[in-house]
Amino acid sequence: MILLVALVGLGLLATMTCAWLTQRAVSNVGWVDVFWTLGTGAAAVLLSLASIDGQPSPRQLLVAVLAAVWSLRLGLYVALRVARTPEEDRRYTDLREQWGSAFQAKLLPFVLLQAPVGLLLALAIMLAARNPRSELGWRDGLGALILIAAIAGEGLADEQMRRFKASKPPKGAINDRGLWAWSRHPNYFFEWFGWLAYPVISWPSHSVYLIGWAAWGAPVLMYLVLDRGTGVPPLEAQMLKSRGDAFREYQSRTSRFFLWPPRRPTAQG
């Protein structure tokens, strides 16, 4: 198993190297997100199905399907968005401006670092798949429902944003309807929420599988990446730059990450 994990890690490193070469060839860093999502999903499926006995258990099959559905849904969505939109993601255009002529040199370690992140997430999924409980139970069903709800919620948030942009709003307008009234980043929230499925499935029913608790590292890691790392901070910095006071007012009444009822504007005077 250690050898398999090492090989999967090398495979993810090769995948992200290809991602860097691809974005350099087409001048669009958005393809890095596609490579990472599909690569992490493939790693998770492979590790989930690995079995010493040669025959994967029903839980292994369930977890592998969940990981594949997440990866394909998100990976294909991002791929279509990148292919159809000539403009690069605002996170990456800001990095181009900040790094200038050193952009590609600095981007390479930034991209390669995503390989170990993907491996850690795939290992958390593997822990869920290898829970030794003999039969599928309510924890497995709850985990599946969590992931399905997360995919549905993220899809709804994306669709609401698509409709907002398609309506050709005035310059500087902000989408504050639907889920976007409850969170400034509902798509990121639901992406994080889906990772709760695996610690629920890996939840130990007895003391034998204490390592299953390590699966909680997946939602913790994703929260740090999305809300404190490469997700929310650069996007909000760009929105403040382009929207100014309108976005500050939106910040004052709308939850940053988690879904929460919108606050009433503070009376002035």
C-alpha cells in the first residue's frame, strides 16, 4: 500500500507538471484547476479501490463512485468554463500583474504544491473507503447524501451566477440574490461541505479503526485552502478593487463563507 501511495503521489506530481506546461502553452492558468480536480479524483478512485484481497468491498465501490462523481462534475464544469471564456480567472490575472516577468517561474512551485494537497485529500477518501465495518450502514448513506447535497448546492450557486451575468447587469452590479444573499461565496461553501462526506463514512464504530478520525483532515484542509488560501482572499481583493463601496456594503450584510441569513443594513444618520 505504501508503494501504491508513493506511485499515486508521483502521478499527481506528473499531472501538475503537465498542467503547468499546458497553461504556459495556451496562456490560461485556469487549466491548472482542471488538471488538479481530475487528477485528485483519479487518485482518490484508485486508492479507494485498492484491495489486499483483490476484491473491493461495497464501501470501497461507493466511495470510489462518490469521488468520481465529484471530480467529473467539477472538472468538466471548470473545463467548459475555461474553454468558453477567453478571459483568465481574476485570481490569476492578479498574480500575473504582481509577479510580472517572473510569473511562470513563480507559478511552477505554486502549481506543483497542489500535488501533495491532492494526495492528502485522496488519502482521506481512502480512509473512508477502507473503514472495516462489515456492511453498509446509515453513516454511508448520510455521507452519500452530504456529497449529493453539496454537488446540488454548488450547481445551483453556479447557475444563479450564470443567470446573473447573462442578464447583462449594470457595470459594478453585485449578485446578491438567492444563495448569494446568504454567503458571498456559496459555491466555495458547498465545495467544502462535500468533503464532510468522507469523515462521516470513515467514522469509527469501534476502537479498531482509530485512524479513520484522520479523514477529518480533508474538510479542515479544504476550508483553509478555500477560505484562507487561494479561494476567498484573492477574489475578494479583486472585487474590492473593481466594485469598491458596493462590495463593502455587500460584505457588511452577507456572510463571508458559511450560509447565514443576510444582516439588515445598519441605519445611517
